[in-house]
Amino acid sequence: MPDLLNLQTLIAAATSGSFAGAAKRLGISPAMVGRRIQALEQEYGVKLIERTTRTQRLTEVGSRFLVKANRIIDELEELNDISRPDAEAMSGRLRLSAPTTLGIKRLAPVMAELAERHHALSVELNLSDRNVDLVAEGYDLAIRIGELKPSSLIARRVGSYHFVCCASPAYLDRFAGPERPEDLRLGRCILNLNLVPRDEWPFETEGRESFTVGVRGNIEIDNGEALRTAALAGAGVIYVPVDLVAEDIANGRLVEVLADWRKLVLPIHAIHPSRRFVPGRIGAIIDAIARGLRD
């Protein structure tokens, strides 16, 4: 019977696209990745991965072998869940991808609490504002903000992402604060490149009628923390997630404007690959994230 570590290494190498990527994911050296896969090839007398100096690819046999390897790992996960049905027994490793601001402000505390409660559980949290390919890059779970495109992924809504308009007191001393969304056209705005389109900010009336206001500014930024820093420096009004600036508003470093107008609210989903069996720890972590976002 194949060594389970060798099977996991083959899966990591196949999904990450390189021995170096698999090594980084597993916390071992690329040479160890090579030795484990070579051990599988010797045990079964087949070539699983063809490698050159620049590329690697699964052989035809390797592709079929990978399907079986995934199935074996799934079966073992299921056995673990049957033998340890209590959530307090959560263990194993899980790779999670999430957006940067949400990850820093809301998910990192959730991961810290999980780590404290479940010492046998290992969670790798990768923060990026790009949408990773869960299967190709070997992620077990991802958190996505916004409406989802149709796919084979399994999704569960875990929260809502609220936006706010704000500016620094210094900016509001120099420029009249907007009393209506249309007044934004008269001031200076810092454009958020994560909004599409960047220069059309959405609002709703009290009757829930949606409309947008065209804004302009000579600074455009694609990172939440940089948007916050520019606003603190008095560069203009920003339209950003509440999580990013809540402490600044509470402490008076930034001032909310247009508070009576409803801003953008986006759904937050947890998504994971569609598989015959989903490890119990994934469901438990999704539950913990949903609780954390509610709090």
C-alpha cells in the first residue's frame, strides 16, 4: 500500500504545477518532493510525472493515479470524521484563500481562536485580492466578496460586506463636506480600483432606489490600506469597506460623510471544490467564519 505522505505529495505537485510549489505548500524541500514521488513510481513501476528543466506534466498513467489518490485521501478523511465526530477533535491541514482587508480585519482573529481551541488543526491563510483557482492551486476553501459566477464550486453565504464614504478632518476643513451624493462631483475623491467602474459610486435612496454618482480624482489605488493612508493624509473622500476604516472613524481620524445614504453591500461567500466527500473540518471552519463575521 502506498505511503500516504507520498500520495499527498503527488497531489500537491500535480495541483501546484511544480515541485517547488508543492514543497512550499507542504513545508518540505523540493528534493524531498522528488524522492516521495520517485518512491511511488518505483513501488508501482510506472512514470507519474514527466519533468524537464522548465515544465512538468502528469503522464496518462499519472492522471489516472491522481484520481485514485484523491479518492483514497477522501476516504481517510471520512474515516477520521466518523471516528472523531466531535468538533472539538478537529485536526489536519487546511489551505484558505481570502481577500486582503477582510482577512486582516476579520478572518485573522477567527483563525487565532481556532488555533487556540484546536491544537491539532493547521490552517494556512493566504491573503490576496485576486480570485485563486482552488483546484489548480490546491486550496481547500476560499472566501469571496461579491456575486459569484456560475461554477461547479460549492458556495455558502457567510456574511455581508458593507461600504462607507469618509474623509479626514483636514480635508473637510478645506473642502465643504458633501450633503448629497451629487456633491461628490464638486470635491476630490480617491478612486478605488477594486470598484467597477472605479468612477461610478453606487448609492440608494431611502426608498431603496439605486443610482450612481460620477466622481473624479487624480489618485487611483487598488489596495485598501493604501486608500486608507491617502485619506488620512487629506487627499480626498474614499468609498471603502467599513472594516477598513471603522477604528479610524471611531477615533476621529476619519469622518463618515453621507451617512444617511445607503452604500454598497456585497455578499460574502465561502466556497470549496465540489467533491464526493467534504471533510468535517471545512464545515466547522465555515461555521466559525460565519460566526466571526456576524460578531
